[in-house]
Amino acid sequence: MSTKRVLSGMQASGRLHLGNLLGALANWTRLQQEYDCYYFIADWHALSSSYQDTHEIQTFVQEIAIDWLCAGIDPDKATLFIQSRVPEHAELHLLLSMITPVPWLERNPTYKEKQQELAGRDLSTYGFLGYPVLQAADIVIYKAHFVPVGIDQLPHLELAREIVRRFNHLYGREVFVEPEALLSEAPKVPGTDGRKMSKSYDNCIYLSDDRETVRQKVRTMVTDPARVRREDPGDPEVCPVFDIHKILTPEAEREECAEGCRTAAIGCLDCKGVLLPHLEQTMEPFFEKRSELASRPKDALEVIEEGSKRARLVAKATMEEVREAMGM
Ligand code: TRP
Ligand code: SF4
């Protein structure tokens, strides 16, 4: 096994959906075969935008843990943990905040975008501005070499690298490793309304949806808007259903659908009928295992509590070095 370490996290701010599965989780399960992987649920980060209403965070932590297990994230291969169970993240966040210039945070594009996206909430807080400093602490406390993330997280990664350089320079030793982003070729996963699948658009196929709900959502999913009647030819390239075909349906079968669409030989329901078995196959582990795991949520939680203990040993060791380097 390679000793290179991979770390990534998910904020506990909602249930996971098909986009999370095809984007992040599929990649994580591959990486756990090859690297020393640390995957964690960022419950403190969830506070940065949900501090006014915290009651769902614990539920999301539990649901995410269950989804990870169903997705094949393996606690024997990867270390799975909860951020708040490793309080050393908070200590390191404090120390890093001392050396992080505020303008570095203010010019972070993700910061501005998120603030606009969640315009209904008051995000003029210290914690929200410092979000990427906490994220940097999450990463560097494990000396992770690689961080699998989407493009939207690149500014945060760059900031983590800058903080590492500043720390190592200020205190004269290479305590931290500069983390590198591992950009997964994230497939475009549209939601049922054709926009990007996102819980804020209410257009998600959730990993916790049952088979019938998934069928219903596919049946009513938006298609090529110009294809109004069955006799109208359509254009697969502008159809959100076809975007999902591109991820899940084998090419020959998919090309048949595309051809049938362009010539109006098939209707959208036929086309969705071809997609559905592939989608169901992808979600089968969830249909099969999820209700069982959800009926004893303590077991899933126990798995990540165990992982948290292991993670904490690593975090503690790094903090020894950090205090030493800073002369604290
Ligand atoms: N900011 C990440 C997101 O919203 C979640 C996250 C928190 C994270 N800490 C991290 C991701 C550390 C990678 C590494 O998706
Ligand atoms: Fe989309 Fe398929 Fe309908 Fe064409 S036939 S518009 S690809 S759902």
C-alpha cells in the first residue's frame, strides 16, 4: 500500500443525493483501494451557515454515515470520522487563524458566492469568513498529500497551501505538507428540473429515496424542453435525462436512445425506461441496505466513533509538533 495520504470531507448540511454519489463517493471508494484515506463529516463547518438552526445537523451526520457505508466506503480500508470528535482541529484552527491575513479570506471567490447564494441568512460572521481556515486545519493536521474535491473547492485548497507555506516559513520547519487537489472528472449530474442537482433547488434524487420515489422522479424529470409532443424530434444534447444516460448507460444502448430521440422513433418515457434499470442498479445497495442500517443508526455511528479515535491519535501527534514549532 502506498503511504500517500488522502483526506476529504463532507459538510453535514443535508442528505446526500445522486450527485454526491456519482461525483465524490464513487471517487472515494476507488481511492481507498490505493491510498491511506481519511474521510470525515464536517459538522462544525455545517454550523457556519446553519448556526441559527442546528437541530438537523446530528441527523445529517447519521444519515451521511449510513450513505457512506452503503456506497462502499469501507471502515477497514479508510479512517472515517466526525470533525467535532477530534477537537484538535479546533485548536489548530485557532493557531492558524493567528497567521492568516484577513484579506486572503476576503478575496476568496467561494466566500463571496456562498454569501450571495445564501442571501437569506446572515453570514457576516467571523466563523463564516474563517471557514477555509478551519478547512485548512482539517487537511494539514493529517499531513494529507491529496484532497479529492470539486472545482468549487480549489480556492480553499490554494489557501490551505498558502497557510502551510506561511507556517513552515514563520516557524522554520516543515511541519506541514502542502496538500494537492485531486480533481475528479466530476460528471455533470442534473436534477429533476434540469438544473444542477442541489438540495437548495429541491430537485434531488436522494440516496435515501426508495425505489418507487426514484421511479416517480425519473418519470417526471424534465427533458428537451423543445420536445413537447411525442411526434416532435428531440435533441439529446440539451436533455438533462441524457446527461444521466451519459454517466450510467452503456454506449450502444445510449446511442440507440439518442437516435430514437432525434427521429422521434421513441418517446421520452421509453428513453427513461432504458435509463431506469441502470439507475436502479447504481442505487441497488441503497435500496437493499439502507433501511436496515437506518433501523439501527447507532451501529453506523459507532463505526465513525471508532474511526474518530484513530484519527485523533494522528491529529494529536501533529499538534505536538505544532506546539513545539511555535514554542507554545
Ligand atoms: N468545504 C467542503 C465542502 O463544502 C467540506 C470540507 C470541510 C472539506 N473540510 C474539508 C473538504 C477538508 C475537503 C477537505 O464540500
Ligand atoms: Fe431526452 Fe430521451 Fe426524451 Fe430525447 S427521448 S428528449 S434524450 S428523455
